Amino acid sequence: MRLMLLFSVLALALTSIAGERPYAPSTIPGKKWQDVQFKVVKPKGGHDLPKVLAQAKAEGKFVFVQVGRENCTNTMQLWHMLADGRVALPKTFLYADISGDDEEMRRAFDERFTIDDDGFWFPYVVLVAPDGSQLASCSGRHTPAEYNAMIKKAVDDYTHFPAPNASAR
């Protein structure tokens, strides 16, 4: 336990030096995924939710927020789908890759967003408009076609029917 605490403090210290927030390790005990045929390929994204949302607002971009866990197969599958292009984020999107085991980022997520379905399974996905409003959400395992359709519908809906207070944000 002490070793884990020491590692966490060291990781935070190194992060503040580097300036980039790391993806928090899993708090679930046990071995990481051992199947060598399922090598984790993660897309590039920010791990600091408020920072990514501020960047999106400044650049007028949407955000694809994924909250997951490093040893969750559903989370890994979405990472793969994003990394290999089966889930295609338009150039108007930023990607926020948030660890559900990072208490600070999980709190930042919970303060801003809700999951429309039951929200029992990782990953949680929320699509955010350039003005910071939540457009769509889902949890658990989905197909690339389902994610792509959710992205298209959210962008189309926002483009054709912007939030009433969008200019006030």
C-alpha cells in the first residue's frame, strides 16, 4: 500500500514537471489484460477534462469524452476503434481520454455530464458541443457504426438546432 502511495506521489510530481496529465492506473486489483493478441492501441487525447474542454471552447470544436479503465476490455475496444479509424472523429473534434480511477477527473466529469442510459459499464462516452453543452451519451460496449451514428446525429442536431443559450456561454 505504501509503495502504491509512493508511486502515485512520484507520478504526480513527474506529471507536474512534464505538464501533461497521465492516464490514472486501474484501482481494480488483478493482472492487466494478458492476451497478447489484444495489444492496447490508444488514440492520442488529453487526460485533463477541464483543460480539453477549455481548448475546445477556445477553438470552437466538439469533444468526444471517453471515461474508462485501463484493464477494461470495453474501454480497450473503443481505444482500438478510435486508433484504427473505425470510429472516425471529424477534424472538428478533440478527444478527452479520462480514467474512471482518477478521482479528480471523475468528479470533473460527474459535475458536468450525465449518462443517458443506465451507465453501469465503462466506457462512458459523452459528446460535447463547442459551447460546452452535452449533446449525447452512452455507456458500455457499442459497435463502430453506433458510435459513428451518434457523432453524426449530435453534430447535425447541434448545427441545425443550436442550444438556446449557446451564444451566452
